[in-house]
Amino acid sequence: MNKDEAIAKIRHSQVTVEAQVITPPGRSYAEYVRELYGNLLACVIEPVKVRVTSACALEGDFERYRNEKVWAIARDGGSWLLALENADDFALGFGDDPMDIMMHGFSSNDALGEWCT
């Protein structure tokens, strides 16, 4: 996967999924989502293959992410947006070492919702 493919994955989510984010008082949902997508796209990196080694919520999608090819496609400090290589599925990950990432636990086709978890 390359950076253009990562951006395409995020853009696909943007146009096909209603982002599950909580809109702050006084803001319109559409305006807020545009702003959040702008922030997410500014954090897109050249994808890095990662190894998911643990999860906060084991009842979630940990096994799937532990056993499939996973790429980190955005990063902000120790937070990573993870994406499965062969699916439109995203999760939030944490850590400094790409070979030792803890995921939040759950995943979905909502890139923004996962990033803002």
C-alpha cells in the first residue's frame, strides 16, 4: 500500500459512510466532519506495515487484526489509524513501535469514527 492508496481508502469511507462523531454544541455536523477529515488527511503517512499485539477490548476485532495484514495509514503522536490491506476496515492503534501496536479493540468501515474514538 502507498500513500495515495491510503488516502483513497479514507476518501472512500468519507463518501460511503456517515461518520459516527459527536458534534460539539454550536457546530453543524457537516462543518465539523469536514474539519475532522481535514485533520485526519493532514496526518496521513506513507503506510507502514504494523503488527497488532494486543487490544484494550479483547471481545472486539483483535483476532482479525492480529492475523491479517495491517497498515498504519495515519499517525498523530502515539495514535495510528490502522487499515486492513484487503478490506475497507479501520481501527485505532496506539504505540511507538510499529511491530508492537495495541489496538482500541473494535473496527469498522468508518475511518473518521475510528480515528476520533
